[in-house]
Amino acid sequence: MPKSAASSVAAGSTTSLLIFFKATEYYHESIPSAVACLVRVCKELGWTCTATDDSSEFSDAARLAARYGVIAFVNNSGDLFETDAERDGLVRFVEHYGGSILGVHGAIAAYLNLVDHTGAAKASGTW
């Protein structure tokens, strides 16, 4: 799957997954395989899923929460969010709407240079 491609699989299920594979620094060669694996698992479980590297998906937390119950961060690196609204949308998705997140492989590498979610300190491996 090309780095900028987005794909959707609709299975008519109440469970849905956003597969987010944006990598602005190191692009791991296993990203397409990881995305394909998660799409296949979603199909087998009857879940709906969307795979994208478009961070604008996060800009509206209410819409994000209405569409997805879980966000999988897959091999992410670098600065994932282009605006504060996108980053805030992820925080609201989890804190306000009770959404779940899953980090696959090097997903945490994208957050090592950010201030933690409380604004108190640099993140050091956890967010």
C-alpha cells in the first residue's frame, strides 16, 4: 500500500478500527504488511476498518468517536499531527469519549519529543 493511500473495509459491524500509519521520519518497510494484517483480521471478525495516514481524521473528536471505537497506531514516527486540533482530538477521543488506542511496533517513537498530555514534562517512552 502506498504511503499516502487510504482504504476502507465495511463489514456492517458495531466494532470499528482506524488504522493510522503516518510516518514523517523513518518509514518502516513493514507498514504495508502490518496494515494488510489488521485489515484481514477486521474482515475475519466482521469489523469495519479504515486505514489512512491522513492526520486530519483526528481534528473532530466527536466525529472520530462516532466512527471508531479503537485507533491502532502502526509503526508511526515523527510529527504525526499538523495542528493542535488534531492532537487535541486524539486526547478528547480517549478522555471524553472513552475511545481506545493500540500501538503496534514502533508507534511510541512518534511521541518521544512531545510534552506529555498534562503539559508537565517531556514524554519519555509513555504518553
